[in-house]
Amino acid sequence: MKLAGVELRRIAMPLVAPFRTSFATLTDREVLLLRVETEHHEGYGECVTMADPLYSSEYTAAAVDVLRSHLIPALTALPSLDPWAVAPALAAFKGHRMAKAALETAVLDAWLRAHDLSLGQWLGATAERVPAGVSVGIMDSVPALLDAVEGYLSEGYLRIKLKIEPGWDVAPVRAVRERFGDDLLLQVDANTAYTLADAPQLARLDPYDLLLIEQPLDEEDVRGHAALAARVRTPICLDESIVSARSAADAIALGACSVVNIKPGRVGGYLEARRIHDVCAAHGVPVWCGGMLETGLGRASNVALAALPGFTLPGDTSASGRYYRTDITEPFVLADGHLDVPRGPGLGLTPVPERLAAVTTSTEWISS
């Protein structure tokens, strides 16, 4: 396979409701999409960067620049290309895992289409559908939160994740547990909002039988997470701290986590995501698939990943309607709390042209 060129397309999509975390409140989602062309096929990849470097040091404008100036030229210079060649070709450029992941995914999509393979089939998926959880942002009041959770449960979601921060943690958890009972699969996500000094406060969550506390401390504070894990009963899950199979192995060895959230964009792509899955499975550590408010393209590939056998907890693979009234692809629809794994070649779906055009803000073609 030879790379002919890459289209960089920026789109803007309004969210159905504001989504507040400990680091930002989002009302719309700016997304960078990549479309690669080879001599016979095309492939898509979605870059999960945000407009500002708040969740990660990466952000969309920087991703566009590094793709244009460094990553795409490195691939177009290769005499032949397959998914395994992408990471070695880009290794000289430090960081920028989200940009690299989008490019690798687009190449992978084209290669899978050329070989008439689905992403799930190629990754080693063992399920035809995956259980879906939903992430609930920080609300203005506990009653508003309870209404939101009730709505998601009525839609059929099998697990609720509450975003938390100092001042919004024990009270909302207690209210949700009291309202919806002990059988509700419930977890929380702090997005690095706490320090180890907050261990006594986080320990106050222990009585509520949570599945996990996700990324309570700074992403670089792996030792702090290990110390926290020894002081609280609730399992610690790492998200931002896990950027590779090596970092996952280190965190597990240090006792910093007993659950791992795998986000392919954060770790550099689906090949590395599968390696993390394998490392965690070898250590008996359950994994689940996180979300970054993806469009149908990113959701399709995440659902395929979540069908691997080590993904034993429901992920943030929500239906398209959780975030967008109209998706750029045919929407993912919840059925009995599950989403179907796409079976078509590559990612299994492509953007609907008129929907994509309606939300496009700019395009740029980079050829070899």
C-alpha cells in the first residue's frame, strides 16, 4: 500500500447538553478528522484532541501542525505502507500520541478495507455487542444530577460514571446510591482533580461500593496513586497516567491501580491499545474503554476494541445520541444496554457526505 495523500478536515458539532468535568465545560466539540488515500482505498481516523490543552498537553491546532509538518511527510516518504509501519516511521517525533493515533487509524482502516477485514475481527474481538455505560458531568445541583441519571437509566445504560471534583464528590455519590440502590453499577472520575492530601476525603467514598475511582491524582503521580490505593478500599483506575503498555505494566507493578481505562487516542492508536489490553490480561487487571466525545467514526473503532475479552467492565461507549442530535455517520443506537460491534470492512462505516459537509469548518489536502 502506498500513501497518496491525507485530508485534514476540521468539524464543529454542538453537544445536546453542556458537559462539565473538573477541567472544563464543553458546549460543542471541535473534531479533527483524517482521510487517507492509497492507490485503491481510503481510510478514516478521528483525532481526539480538544481545542485547548486541558485534558492533555495535546490540542487540535498543534495536532494539525505536527501532522502537516512532520507525521504525514514521514509516511508519504515510505515506499510501502501497512499498519505496523506507522509507529516505527513516527517514532522519531516525541509525544503527539493523539495525532499519531488518528493517522495510524486511518491507515489501518484503509488496509483493513483492502483485505476485507473488520477492525473487530482483526483486533481479536470475541463479542458481537458490548455493554454501554454513560459518563455524567458535574451538575449545578444534586436534583439535576438525579434527573439526568434517571434519564440515562431509562434509556438502558448499564453503568453510570459520575464526574467529581473537590466539593462535588461524596454528596452526589450518596444521593445517586440512595436513589437508585446498591445494584447500580456506579463509578466516579476525578480527571486528576485531587492530591494525596485528599485521601481522607476520597476514603469517604468507600461505603458506597463503587466499581472504581478513576484518575484521582495528577497523571505523573503514579507513586501517589500507589499510596492512595493502600489507604482506600475502592479500586483505583488509571486513565491519563496510562500512555503505553510500558506505563501500564509499571503502574500495575507499583500497585498504583487495579483497573485500567484504555483510550486508543491517548496511547497512540489501536495497536498499542491492544498491547495494553494484553499486558493487563496477563496480570489479571480488568480494562474498559474510555471515551472522548467521539463522532460515529471514533465510536465505531472504540466499540470494536471493547469487544476484546479483557474488557470486562462497561465502557464509555455511549450511543451517538448521548452527545449529538445528528452524528456524521449512521448513529449508534442502544439496544438492551448494548451497542453492536460493526462488522463491515475497516471501521465498518463512513461519514454520510451531506452530514459531514454541514459541520465542516475547513479542509486541507496534503499529498506526497
